[in-house]
Amino acid sequence: MNALVLDFREMLAEQSRYRDLLLQMTRRDLLLRYKQTVKGFAWATVMPLVNTALFSIIFTRVARVDVSIPYPLYAFAGLLAWNFFAASLKFSSVSLTSNLALVTKVYFPREIFPLSSVLVCLVDTLVASVLLAALMGYYHVFTPATLPWLPLVIAVHVAFTIGCALLLAMANVFYRDVKYLFDIVLMVWMFASSVLYPVSQVSGRAGALMRANPMTSIIDGYRDVLFFGASPLTLPFVLTAVGSLMLLATAWLIFHRAEYAFAEHI
């Protein structure tokens, strides 16, 4: 137990010492991503907007679903939350293997690489959330009474994402085909979450598994706070919050203890 406490103290102290490096790497990645694009940060809204238009046609004209609010708003919120998660894992998975010189020759906490990837995607999501606010204004859907709960939902979402990102980045160092296999996992995972339709309408064992999915409770938490004027503190969300903190602590500890072997495998 004392060894764990010492490890976490060391990890927190390192992050504090190297916080400026984390900010600089995040800034570098943001500049590199948008340096040669025509519309800059506007591209952050393109993918969720295009997918929203596509799935709105499917789920309002082909296979109708009842979501109690305008479907484009429902879908855009789900896609925005999902895209942050999926993009974070995509960039985190190669964050170590694409920085060979830094990983093998310079010492600093290696978790800075996946953390930087998550922060870059968080900035993208914040930019795209401006369009979400515009859609909420257009459809006159807004519940300011529950808005103070939003930082809690974001914190749980970020904690869960960082935990997964650390594990995926580490796994890709030792097994390079992980990033390709995880693309398939992400595709299945999206349709097993409440991104595009309420999982409450799915019955049987499949519905039970989808409701147990952490991303379902996180996405539903956003919608509860923003659209339905409800507290996110449902039992699934609370369990997801506790599980996300445990995942983050465990993944960070495993990553920290394994980082000395990264140079040998890269």
C-alpha cells in the first residue's frame, strides 16, 4: 500500500514539473494539425455535422426513433461526445510510436504523449460545441437549471478517455497491430452506445449490455443535463464515474511502471 502511495506521489510530482512541456506539446500538435488546412478549426465541426445529416435521414425517414427532442440535436450531441472519445484513442494509440526520438533519447513522463492527444481532441470538441449551442438555440432546447452538472459529466468523460488512451498507447508499443484491431472495436462500440438512438428501446440481453456500456451513461449524462433538465446522477452514471476513476488510476500506474521498457520495443 505504501509503495502505491509513493508511486502516485511520484507520478503527480512529475506531471507538475513537466506541465509546461505538456502544454507546449499540445500547442505543437494543434498547430501541426491545422497548419495546412483551409478552414482551420472549422474542420472540427465537419465530421459530426455530416454524420448528423446522414443519420437524421436514416432515423427520421427510414427507421424512425422516438427521442423526445429534434433528432438532429439528439444525434449531434451523441456524435460530438463520441468523436472526442474515438479521436482521442486514435491519436493516442500512435502517440508513442510516432515520437521515437523523444521516447528513446530524452527523459520525461511518457504519459505526456497520450495526455497531449486527449487535450488536442478536447479543444476540437470545445470548438465544435459552439455549433451544438447554435442548434440548441435554433430548436429552442435549453435547460439552464441543470447546466452546473455539465463539468461533472465532462470530467467523467475525460477521465474514462484518458484511462483508455494510456492503455491503448502502451499496448500499441508492444503489439503494433493493436491500432488496427481497435478501429474495428470502435466501430462496434459506437453502435453499442446511445450515440444515435436511446438504448432503452433495445430489449433483451443486447439492451442490457448496451446499458452497461460506460459510454452510454456518459452520453446520456450530457443529454440529461443539456436537453432534459435532469441530474446525471443515475445509478449507471455513478457506477461509470467510480469505474472511470479506478480505470484512470490503474492505467496510469501500469503505464508508469512499463514506460522504462518502451525504448526497447519501439
